Amino acid sequence: MEHEAFLRFLGLVRRAGKLQCGEEQTIQARKRGKACMILLASDASANAADRAESVSHEGSCPLLRVPCTKAQLAEATGAAPFAMAAVCDRGFAETLKKKLAG
């Protein structure tokens, strides 16, 4: 599977309690100042992408468009399918970026 290391690490981030999955949880994480990075699934709708960009801009945190579908993200994290998520730890956010680049 392509991007397997990224998906495995994303599951670890979720188990550590540092990943908020879904639009509402992402917005709440941003409002509380916890979001360090917003993830957006490759098959997110145009509306979801616009909302993710807005959340990212308002929270001054980067938006990372991941080359994984909502279903792949859900399978990796044990959550219901989601288009956006908030990573709530800077170290985890940096590692996720590196895993996508590598």
C-alpha cells in the first residue's frame, strides 16, 4: 500500500489522543488552540476543502493535503470515514510531513 508508513504513524497519533477526526472535532481543536496541522483527504469534496482551508487560515496552522482517501484514513485510525482532521502535537505533525515526503 502506498504511504503505508504515513498511515501506520497516523494510527499511532490517534491512539496517543493527538488526532481529532472529522470537521466538528477539527474546528473545536482549532478553537481551543490545540491544532498544529490540518489534514485533508485526497477525495474530500470541494466544499470540505474550502472549509479545511478556512479552518487552517483562522487557526494559523498549515493544511496538509494527504494522498490518502477518507476510507484509508478511517481504516488507519479506527474512526468513521472523515475528510479532515487536526493533529494536536507539533512533533507528530512534523513526523507526518516527513513520512509523506519520504
